[in-house]
Amino acid sequence: MMPMGDWTALEADIYVEIDSDKGTEPTRSWFEAIVHDVLEAEGVAPPYEVSVILTDQETVHAMNRQYRNVDAPTDVISFYTEEHGPDAEQFVLPGDGVRRLGDVVISFPQAIEQAHEQEHSVEKELSLLVIHGILHLLGYDHETPEDAPLMRGREAVLLEEFKGRHYR
């Protein structure tokens, strides 16, 4: 049993919820592995917490409308706990040393549709969406002409690095 206050023994906590019943979803361990690999590639060491939710298009559309004021379907939304930028205000978090990075919510039907449109595997599309979502949690963005090439470039590097390991 770990003594109270001794949080150094904590490791990576990657929570995965698969709220889909299509029967073709990757396993929880697949999602855990890719999240771990993205965070490791970005130099994020445990202890940390992050969650990935694979769900339906209606749920992600509703979140996009409610939290981003965009009434349109989307493929992935990230909800980060750590604020980024020079004027960022942080959420009040426990002082236990654990980085609570946030949540990545992915529309599985949208991922399938995009994979078909791009003529590649669903695993490759999901890999890209997980990478994209985690990079957002770490402060990457693509809203400005200056930021977009940095994020898109990092996505491309990681996607290529993960080829053969997480997708074919």
C-alpha cells in the first residue's frame, strides 16, 4: 500500500471508453498504446492522466455545438485541463504531481467515413485522430497560419513513425 502523500509511484493512467457497438472498433489496449507513444514522443513523462472516448457522431456533434459554438459534425474534440499560452489561467488541481492532460473524444462513424474518403485503413485514420487530439492537449493548435504547419508537421511525423506499429 502506498503511503498517503507519496504520489511518486504513480504511472500513466490512460482511460479508454468505447461507446460504440459496431464491432470493428480497435481494443482499449490499442488506444492506450498509441496515446502512450504520442506522449512519449512529445517528452511527457508519467505520472499523467488522459482519457480517450470513442463514440457516435451525434454525441461529438452535440459537444461541438455546446462547447465550441459550431453546429456541425466533427471527427475529434479535445478538452484540455492545462491552459496554454502566456496569459493562461490554470484549473485548480490537486498538488499530487499528476498531469491531468484532459479528454479526447472521437466520432467513430466520422473516422470510418474519412478513412474511406482517404482510401486508407480505419486504424490509420484513428491513429491520426488520436495524435491530433493529444497534440491539442499539449498546446498545439492549427487555427492560425503560423500554428497550422507546426501541428500538421508533427502529426505527419508521428503518423509515419507509427506506421506498421499501430496501423498498416
